[in-house]
Amino acid sequence: MIQIIGTKKCKETQKAIRALKERNIKYQFVDLQERELSAREWENIFSHYDASQLINEQSALYKKKGFSYMIFDAKQELIENNILLITPVLRNKNKVKLGFDLETLIKWSNE
């Protein structure tokens, strides 16, 4: 089953959900504002992407805390503040894709 990790307010996450609904593809939505990711979910994501690639530099929290002027451990900050994560994160078994990608979603649904 495809898992979409994001927030309800994220336009790209909404696109991914809409694309799956229109094609009657089963999915699980994980709202980052409602629950934290498990250690295994983080491991899976970090195995595919470097933590620094996952940080949304356009987010309000990133700008508010002044991360652009700080030296910080990206992995630790993401785990503590999962709202910094670029969304959506698409997962299927051990595969991870950052951002909305219709071709990937269709390919995964046919596997």
C-alpha cells in the first residue's frame, strides 16, 4: 500500500491524494501535524535521501528559527520538528520518493 506523508494544507500532498483517489488506488495518509513518524519510517526515508535534502527551507519554522544562519544536525532537527520535512513523501514498501510524482504513483500501484 502506498503511504503519503504530509500535511492537509500542503498543495503537493493534496495533489498526490487526489491522484490516487481518482484512480481508485488504496493509500494511507500520515498527517505530520497529527502524529510523529516512527524510527523505522525515518530510517527508511534517511536511507534514500540525505537529511539535508529533506528540509523545507521555505517553511515558516525554518525561517522563524533562523536555520539558514545556524549550523545544525539536519537529521536531529527533522526528527524533533517533522514539520520541516519537504512534503509529500511517498512510500511504497522500501521505496521512497520525495515530492509529488504521478508516474511513480502509477508505477507503484501496478506492482
